[in-house]
Amino acid sequence: MFLMKELDYFETCSFAWEKSVAKSSALYFWNLIENSFCSDVFYLRQIFRASHSLPTSSAGIESSFSRMKLIKNNSRTSLKEETLQSLLLIFQEFEGKEEILISEKLLKACKKPKKL
């Protein structure tokens, strides 16, 4: 019900100034509207923010699965989930870099026996 009121109100406004200033930027347009009509478009603002937080493509996810496929292959089928996540983070952090610098502190931490 409140959303319908906001939509009705929104349709009555021309927003000519906001449109001319924002040009082709939807984010800038909504920032102008929020600053001018903040309390009048509460639900529309929430919907807009949620819709702009959604990815426009699945390329990032597909890339992550490709990386995972490189790490977890036929010879590494028994990797624990925690290990796989750690390797993916390392792969993502150092992708494209020629050298990975490992500190003495990290080497010492890896050499210590793990407590079970």
C-alpha cells in the first residue's frame, strides 16, 4: 500500500531538474531525489538500492568456478573446503603477479606442527 502511494507520488513529479543534472547516471539521479524527497520515496529508494547491488552478469561467478576447477582437479579430489577456500583466495590475490613474497614469520608458522 505504501509502495503504491510512493509510485503514484513519483509519477506526478516531473524531476526535470534532476534529469537534466544527472544526465545518464541513474545513481546520481537517485542521489538527487533522495536529497530532495527523502521521506517521500522510502520504499522506492530501498528497491533501487537493492536492484543496483545485484550483479549485471555472471562473469565473476563463472571466473571463480574456472579458478576452482584449476585448483581442484583429478589429482586433488580430497581437498577440504577450508583448504580450497584458502587456495582460491591466494589465487585471486596473486593472480597476474610474477612473484609471491613469503615472509619468515609465515614460513615459521607453517613449519610448526598443528595441534589436533
